[in-house]
Amino acid sequence: MSTAMIEREIKLQFSSADEARNAILSAGGTPLLGRRLQEDALLDNADEELRRRQCALRVRVENGKSRVTFKGPVQASAMKVREELETVVGDGDLLLRVFEELGYRVWFRYQKYREEFSCEDVIVAIDETPVGVFVEIEGGESGIAAMAEALGRTPADYIVDSYRGLFLQHRDGCGLTGSDMMFGD
């Protein structure tokens, strides 16, 4: 499966996955995909060309399946808006090797347990990460705002930072070290 679209999303922080799940179900969410581990690797070249352009190249592995995603620069908005190109690949580890041969290297790895729900025109994900629990709402602007409100949140609660940014805030705020956001680190 391949997609080319404009991605629009926000994150909201919750104290636990159970709290998030109960809120989503109470707001009318329907279970879509069960909880599974996602392992992501962000790549860039030695000149950090993609980061300088505020773009991302990601290889994700989950349940034995792999996807490669390119994300364009974030557009000015109260929500995180950017172009996203994504396709399934046969072997994520081999693809990482191909990218290495082309001069790209993994510069950040992160893990999360994700569980997804659908509600009207949005997809709502519970992301359990090493730095906290976040609900990610993706879809149209009005659907995102309506779901956030149904979850008892306002635009002041919207988080548009990446997991890398959230990791750095957590790491630096706690005086920790480490360059990747992995369970067990």
C-alpha cells in the first residue's frame, strides 16, 4: 500500500494508556488496530540535508512489516501539517542497508507501542513511548479539533513537536543521556 497525502495531526499528552483509551472510547472511537510495537529509524546524509530542509526520511518496522516514509517540511499552522509519501517495503533492514550504501545513516531511533481507533474522519492513536503517553489525532482540521474537544482538550493542549523533540525535552529536563528513544534505555 502506498500513499501520497498532506498529513495533518496533533498530539495530546495523557497520564496513562488506560486513561487515553477510556477517553477515546467515550468520545465514540472504534478500535481499528491493536497494540503493537513500532520501531522507527530516521535517516539523513552527512550534510544533514533533510534536517536542514525540515524533512524526514523514516523506515518503520512493525509486526514483521516495513514502510518507508518521506515527510516534507512542516507548514505554518496551529496543527502539524506536511506532505507525507509512504509505501510498504519488503525488508526494512535491507532497505536501511541500501540507504547506507547511498550515503544515508540512521541518526535517531525510537520505539513506541501504538494502538489505533477510528472516529468519523480521524484516526486516533495511543502512543506509549519511553517519555510518556500521547494521543495522536490525524485527519481533517475540523475533525481533529472536534476529537480534541471530545477528549476534553483545547488548542492550548496541542503538541505539534516530533517524538525526537519530545525525547530531547524529556532527556534534557531529567538530566539524562542517550541519543535514541528506546525502551530499556
